[in-house]
Amino acid sequence: MTLRGSSPGAQGRGTARRDHPHGRGGAPATAVRDGALATAVSVVLCTGLVVLGGMAASAHLAVLAGVGLVGAAAVAVGSRRDRWSGPADRVTLGRTVLVGGSATVVVLALLGDLPPRSWWLLALAAPAALLDAVDGAVARRTGTATAAGARLDMEVDAALLLVLSVALGPVVGWWVLGVGLMRYAFVVAGRLRPRLRQPLPYSLFRRAVAAAQAAVLVTALVPVVPVPLAATACAAALALLAVSFGRDVAALERRGRAGG
């Protein structure tokens, strides 16, 4: 998991970037198919969650949140110039479906139809977090790592953290949104300050801190974990994330000044 912009050193699928093995000319249009399939599965999952729970009053908002998230990822994949997606992209799209289902459960919780921490949410969020280590491994093993796939992976990582931090807001305090919003704040800052859009070198500390965020948030969502312990863990994760981002901002600023 990574939480920065499109820097080569910060990608979750390794720094090597190759075009897909079919080349641009003869590649099948798998991206549209895979994106459509992910969206269809998301519709079934999110609708099933509200139907099985008997929560019809707020069903439309909850389903829209989940399917909308997956639909955005599907559009990103389907709009690729070569219209190709590989095995790692399919794993990432599968993660997106789980994140979309998590978003549906979170909306239901915010509307009072479910408790803020439920086993339903944990059953979706935990595999979504664990699969983050799978798509990168699949990309490297099959020789299909691409910059587009790494960007998709990064966006799904960020979406998962945002969904989980929103879920934990009513439990530990809304300050936990800092975990989910920090990456987006970095992107906005980069729009305003070009220095922050420079590539970042590989950093083991950055990767370790980023990977820890989802682990901490998922653990804090376990219903039997005491709230004070969950809050302490989230506060520590947020502090580490702030340090990680602060280090990168300082490094980019120094590089920008050195380059004139």
C-alpha cells in the first residue's frame, strides 16, 4: 500500500513498469469487460447487503455509495487507451468491490441502520486490506506490472482508508478522518505547489507506515476491541502518517530549492 501521488518510487506494484505483453496493437479489450463485471458484482453485493439486512429506507444511498465507488474504478480501467487489463488489475478490481461493499455498510451505519463497528464491515474490509499484497505480487509474477495498474492500486488503497476512517469517526472521534484524507490533501497541495508533484524515491519507512494504516483501522473496527485501545492505535497511526508525509514534503521542498 502507498499513499502518495504518481511517483515511481511510491507505487505498490514495484518500481519496474512494463507495457502489457500483448502490446498496444493486438491487445483484447479486457478492460471494459473486467470493469463491467466488477460493477455488476458490486450491484449484486451492495444490493444484497441492504436486502438481507432488511434496511430498505436508506438502501438507495448505501447502494449508490458502494456501486459509485466501484463504477469510478471501472471507468478508470475502461478508459485506458489500450483497453487492456491484466490479472493484477482483476485482483485490484476485486478489492474495489470489497471496498464498495464496505462503503455501503458504512453508510448504513451512519444512518443508524447498523452499529458503527459490525462483523459485516469487518468481513469486507479485512480481505480488502489483505489483498493489497496480492495484486502487486501477481503483477510481478506475471510480468504485467504497469503504471496504470499501480495508479489504480494506489487509488483503491486511498479509498479503503477513507471508508474505514469514516466508519471509525463515530467510534473514536472524527479526527481519525485525517488518516483517510491526508493523501488527498497531499494531492491538492501538489496542484497548488508544483514542487510536491516531483517523483519520490523509494522509502521503506513510507511503505511500512502506509501498510500499517489499513491494519490499524481494520483492527480498530473489530467490535470486541475496546474503544480506548482502538482510539490509541488510530492516533498512533495518524501520527506516523503525518511524520511520513512531513518527511516527503520536506524532501521535495529541499529538492525544489536545490534545483532552482
